[in-house]
Amino acid sequence: MKVLPPLSRESESRRMLRAVAVSDGKTINVLRRASLSRTQGHGTYHALRQAGMLHKERSRETPIPLKPGMKRKKEERGYTIQSKIKFTHPFYRFWYTFVEPRAKEIEAGEFDGFFKDLEESFDRYVSFTFEDLSNALIKHTFDRKDPVSEKGTYWDRHNEFDLLAKTENNRMIIGECKWKGHKVCKSLVSKLKSKCERSGLKPDYYALFSRSGFSNELKSSNDPTILCFDLDDFEKLIS
């Protein structure tokens, strides 16, 4: 484990690390959950970044241009494009989701709370790692013919996507990652297309990543824009 910043910031650091572990990572949500002001949050984040524990993923949302004299719509005035704060290593998320909050109990030899949290929240924890691996797999898939030049999650004022990648030939891939115990159906593609339309995105491919496989209808689809990846496909990353 990395050493936390000096004691003067230890409480703020632990609160931020716990908040990053259980939130969506958006800066404002992390600060709110950690009960940190913007000034406290700014200093705490930079100390943890220097310690090698956190980094920021910048938003790729394009600001809506306003003509001179125009005002934003009422429903959009409180919206701010913001970055996400993320861990530099998946182990930190595990530690601050399951271990650190129960540290005193664990030190006392009491493990019931730890295993209860693990059972209730493990799938959510793994889903973040599954997204990271899906990004790595899409890069591996396109590398030979049209290398990926940009990848990661994507979020805007309307929606959030597990994956948005662009290739050197300017092709766009939008992806959805499902770490669930049932097969993915074709209806997910329809939902994904609706989300893209609302966000003004025009992908060339829809990539679906599923822990439990796909419906027969989806597997038999001849649509070349739909890419399906199950757990077996992830073996390519270690071959």
C-alpha cells in the first residue's frame, strides 16, 4: 500500500478514498460524499495523486456553444462538465470498499461485517474492473487494422456510457458492459442506440461485453455494427 499524505490531511484523505471507492467518481459527487469543500478536495486530491493512488479522467463532453446575448436553458444552468476521480490500481478500490471501513473489526478478529459487505457489493466492485478490461479488449481487437487512438468511459449531461473508443480512421465504438447473471438480449442494442441519439453520438459500432453470454437472437444477428464479447474473448488479453 502507498503511504497516505501527512497526518494533517489523513482524515480528509481517508474520506476521499472511501468516497471514490463507492461513488461514480464524478468530482462533485466525491467531494459531497467525503464532506469536503472544494478547497479541501483540491488539496487532498493532489496529495493523493502525488502518492500515486488517484488520477483524473477528463470529460470528453463538448460544451454547448452560446451565441452572444443568449442564456442557457433553465434546466441546464446548474450543470457543470466535470472530471472523474479514479484509482490508479483496482486493489485500492477493493481496499477502501471492503477492508478499510471494517479495519477495526478485522484487527479485532471480527470478520462477519467484512464478508457481509463483500457478498452484497462484490459484483459492483468487479463491474468497474470489467469495464477497464473491456476497454483493453476493444483496443486489442482493433489494433491490427485500425488502432484505437482514444478510449475510456464517456459521460455527458444526458447519459453515461461504459466505453467510448475512437480509432485512427475516426471510427467510433460505443460499448456497454454487463457483469450480470443473465444473458444480454437485443433490446440492449435498442436502448444503446436511443442513448446515443440523445447524446448526439453516431457510432460505427456497438460493442457489448457480457459475463453471461448473449441471447440466440443476438448471436445470430448478421449486423456487422454489433460486436459481442463474452468471457472467453478476454483470454486474448493474456495469450
